[in-house]
Amino acid sequence: MDIRTLIVDDEPLALERLRHMLSPIEGVTLIGECSSGSEAVEAISEKQPDLVFLDIGLPDLDGFEVVSELAAESIELPLLIFQTAFDHLAVRAFDVNAIDYLLKPFRRERLEKAVEKARSSLQAGALNASRDQIQKWLADEKERRSGEVSEYLKRIEIRDRGEISYVPTAEVLYFQADGNYIEVHTAAKTYFWRQTLGKLEGQLDPASFVRISRSVIIPVGGVNSIETPARGEVWVKLHSSERIALTRNLAELKKLLVST
């Protein structure tokens, strides 16, 4: 049975080692490599692999945030084998029903065992996780993150070339992901903040901010109108005149607009 496989790791040597260890395993076809979480989301969406070796400690979206992105965009999940150097993350890996978990550095025998588990699951027609399981995990994650936040973020500290800026979230027009950074757009200036959108989302007041796409979070109070120029298209027009495509959470945005 051919297992179309994608490998994801931000360390070039780790990718090379995994590629080398997978090459002699019969039935495993490598269809791509990614070095970031955002690349992984794109590749999984486009290539639809059967199996993904997913490193947890990625620089932009971590492995769990990759799963969240895929579920939020209704992209069918492949079989997942998580990798990390930290064994305390194993429980969370299995919370999302990963087929297996590899603790770095792992031996070839351990890798082969993980591949065989994936092969057995594919032959049995088992999905890595049902949509209901993932949605439950996402709800639990949201509750866990909100429990960790004693107070929502009101001011952002941004360091740039020896200068530290403190930007009130009330002055932000919108946040946009840009690789390993977030563009913090204000009326006066655009700042570049080394942070992930997933982590930021958990620190913002959900009654005041909403994520409208994979890469953009907007303040609810900044919305001027919602436009649907063509079937299937939804755009949000801000008071600041920006027009941003909406690909998720339309119902949530509409609910917040009439309740705030």
C-alpha cells in the first residue's frame, strides 16, 4: 500500500535525517517537505497526504496550531505522527488522536513501528480523528487557554533595534500574520512583532477581537460593513477603509457586531 507522506520540521538536518530514514521503507512515498507550520497547512490542503510527520516546535504555528488551522478551514486531516524533543507534550499529541508520537532522537526501528501503525490504520479505513473529536479538542484548547489568561492583552510590547514600543490593542486596526512575525497595523504605523497569530488569539478578549481568516485578526469595533460581491465571497470593510477577505467565523462576527 502506497502511503503518500509529508514531513515537517524547521531544522534542515532533522528533515534530511527523516528523509533518509524513510527512504528504504517499502510503500512510503515522500510527496513534500515543509519547514514551517504555515507551509504545512498549505501543503496538506493542496497535496492531501495520507500521513504527516509533524514537528511540534515550529517557528510560526506549532504542531497543535497546524491542526487547529486545518480544522478551522475544514481541511481533511491526514494521519498524524508528532515529533518533538520534549516528552511532556506526548499527552497533548494523543489528545488530538495522533497515530503515534516520536521523541527525538528516535531510532530507525521506532520510526518503522510508527509507519506500520499508520499503514494498519489506512488499511482499516480509519481516519486519524473524526471532525467531532477535533472540534472537541479545539473547544478544550480554547477553554484551557482562556484559563491561563488572567487578564486579556491591553498593550503589546514590541522590540525593534534597541527600541521598545508599547502599542495599546485599542489602537490596532488589524493584525496580519507575515511568516514568523505579525504585522500590527495602527493608524500611525505598522509594527512587526515576533509572535504567532495562534498565541495572540488566545491573549485577546474574544468579545472584542475575532479571527476572520488564517492570517488576520480584527477588532470588532473596527468593522464598518460586511460585503458579499460574488457568490461565496465575503469581505470585511473596516472604518479605516481597509477591505479584508473573510474565510471563517462569519456567524461569530455577525453575532459580535450586534451584541457589542
